[in-house]
Amino acid sequence: MVDPDPRLLGRKVARIAFDEPTIAARVKELGDEITNAYPDGNLLVLGLLKGSFIFLSDLVRQIVRPLQVDFLVAASYGESMVSSGNVRLLYDPETTLEGKDILLVEDIIDSGRTLSVLMDLLAVRQPKSLAICALLHKRIATHLRYDARFIGFDAPHEFLVGYGLDHAEDFRHLPYIASLE
């Protein structure tokens, strides 16, 4: 059991899976990998809200090249700890996607349902390229039809919160990633 953190709203975490320095170091490495993978062209980093916002913010500051940022909002969890499988697009990017290198940034790949639906929607808009960058990958995605090109960490098979990940909109603000008890 981890010592109480006043940011936890009285809930307890089983353990800290990834601490702040570990996350920061890996995000820097991902930024370097992405910089090298896209030396030129029109790069659009497309964040999947809400979970990716902290990761995306840190990541784009580590990518050393011109880029644009926009967002998608999709819902599939609600207040549950398990994806419903019903993916709803709540906000569509306003930026033109045609002819651009699109990097879809996700907080965690779990079932793969949401990402597969979103990648299909983005592919019909004729981007030059389309790739996924995920902070965490559980390696249990049975519905994912696209491989993630950039992965921060293999995630434990636990319900994780912090660094953008939530449970019923709580815990996103934690600077580390922990498993809920």
C-alpha cells in the first residue's frame, strides 16, 4: 500500500506503476523517436481527449520540429472500469487532415475498440500517413486492427489512474500512474 496522497480524495492506490521521473524520461525518448520519424512534412499531433491531454502536452514539447495540434473526443467508458464497446465521437478535429502526417496520441490501449473506430474514421480523410502513439499498452487488445508505432510503456493488467488517466473523471491530475485499490 502506498502512503496517503492528499490528491487521492481519500481513496487508496495499490501501488505506483510509473513514477514522475520514469514518465518524464520515457516521454523525452518518445519525443526523440517521433522527431526522427518525421523529419519533414506536415505533422499533425491529434490528441484523444480527455485522457491524453497531460501526455500530449509533455510530448509535443519534446518533439523538435514544426507541428500542429488538434483533438478528438470519443467516449466509451462512462463511469465504468470497463469499455462499453460503444464508441461515440463527441468532438471532431477542425483541422484539415488530407495530405498530412497524422499522429494519434492516446493515453492507454486497452480493448482497442476506440482506436480501431477512430483510425477508420481518420483514414477515409486521406492523410499522407496515420500512426498511433500510446503512453501505455496493456497488450490485451483483441479488437485493435492497427499497430501502435510509438509506445511509452507496457502496462500492467490493472485499472490505472493518474497522468491523465481517470476513473469517473477523478485522478487525472496525479503526476504519476498508479493502480486503484
